[in-house]
Amino acid sequence: MMEASDPAQSPQVMTEDPRAANRDKFELELEFMQSLANPYYLHSLAQQNILDQPAFINYLEYLTYWKEKDYARFIHYPHALHHLDLLQHAQFRSEMKKDEWREYLNQKQYDHWRTWRDYPGISTSVASTDPQETGVQSQQNAPFG
């Protein structure tokens, strides 16, 4: 008959590498931050009353460090930072329960991406395929190439 082993000596209980723990925490928080860019996700959190919980509100305040340059550079969806700012306000958190707010945010986000940037020298016109007429520069002269 085998005796129960001491949990401290169990191979399952190992001290985790602090660097790996920090990386895991960073990746988890980054993934959550990116999800804040999604108006449908914010609406879901609001409808589940998660945005009303004091612990979650404190967590949102804690996450504002992502606005610092060293962290913000990892964010692929900049609306996440804008929504994080909005989530700091109780009125916004309560309004997110409404379907019309979800649609309003979604439309604003779409409009932003649709008209985001027209780089100099790049034309969105498809009427002509001649680079001289459309303003498209060659790779050698392109400002981003």
C-alpha cells in the first residue's frame, strides 16, 4: 500500500520561473487589452454586470499602465486604449448595456478604420493603372519602402 506523498515534494508542485510568470501575465493582460477594442465584447461585459463590479473597475484602472509608450507599442488595436479611457467613467460603463451604444461604438470604430489614413503618394483611385496618373510611386521612391 502506498502512502500519500508530501505535496511539497510532488513533481507537480514546482517553483515557476519568475520570467516565465511575468511573460504569462504580460501576454494575458495584452490579450485582454486587445479585447477591449471590440464593442460587442464591452457590451457583453456590461450586460453581465461585470463592468459594475468594484474589483473589475479597479482592474480597469490598473490596466491604464498600457497607455505608456513602452507598453502601448504592443497593442495592435488602438481603440482598446480609447475604450480603456472610456471605461474609467461610470456613465460610459452603464451606457454600454444599451444596444444602441454598442452599435454607436461599432459604427464609430468602422468609420475610423475606413478613413484612417491616406499616405502621400498613394491613391485609392482604381480608374487608371498608370502609376504616373494614380500618383503611386515606384518602390525606389516610396516613402515607406
